[in-house]
Amino acid sequence: MPTPPRRRIVIISCGSHKTQPAGNLQEVPAGKLYIGHYHRSLRAAAEALTSSPSQILIASALHGLVTVSQPLVPYEMTIDHPSSVTSDHLRQQATTFGLHSAEVIFLGSKRYAHRLLPAIPQCLRPLTGGMGTQRGQCRAVAEQPELQRQWWEEAAALLRDHRRTG
């Protein structure tokens, strides 16, 4: 029996710096809404790890998982806010996006990972340290195909382990 094609998804954190202020009712594609340096570093790494924008999702504190093309109205919300997205909501979205059978890499902060990992337990979280360190790791993976390959191998191993135990 032939091996099914590998499905690879990179999820990145949203950002607090947006193209338009909250309250502006004009929708913007999620991939253009977040403009901060940290988010742009995550996005550059995600683009290096994937072959298509359709393989990138953004973890929004308000909306949960969104595609880069999904229109969003600018908003102000942090992942620590009591009304922010829950792990249960992210779990439902992960099912909708078919992430439970995908190799998934998450690039973002520990606060977002804390919500995301219960929803997608096989998710690889390769970034460590503070924001500056993580931006350097993003730059490294964007420039080093060997590191890209290594991260995907680790994500594949997590998916295999999850299938065995799940």
C-alpha cells in the first residue's frame, strides 16, 4: 500500500501590532493584519518551512486558528484575556482543519503554546527562550534547509508517537 502524502502545517502566533487600529471595521486578510517584528519573524520562518500560504495558520487570541487569507476586523485581545480563545475551541478548529493527522509545527510564545498544545498534542514547538532568541531561531530556520528538514523530521516523529499512543 502506498504511503499517503504528508500533510504539513505551520501555526504562528498573531501579534499585538496591527495595520489598523481596533474599532476600524474594515476587514483585512489575517496575513496582512499583524505587522509587528516578532510576528513577521514567525511568518518568514513559516514561509521557509512551507511551500504554500495554505499551509500556514495564525493562532489569533480572539478567533483561534485562521488562514492567512481569512478577513478579520482589527481587534485588541491578548491570549491572557478571560475572553480569549480556549483550548476546547482550538481543539474543534483543529478537527475542522484536519490537524490531528498532520505534521504540525508551532512558532510562537509559551502563552499561545499553553492553549494550543492540549488541542494539538503532536505539535512540535521548536522555539525556546525569549522573543529575541526566538527571532534568531526563526532567522536560522529561514536560512538553513538542514534545520528545516530537522524540524519536519521531529514533527513527523511526534505525529507517529501520537498515533501510537492515541
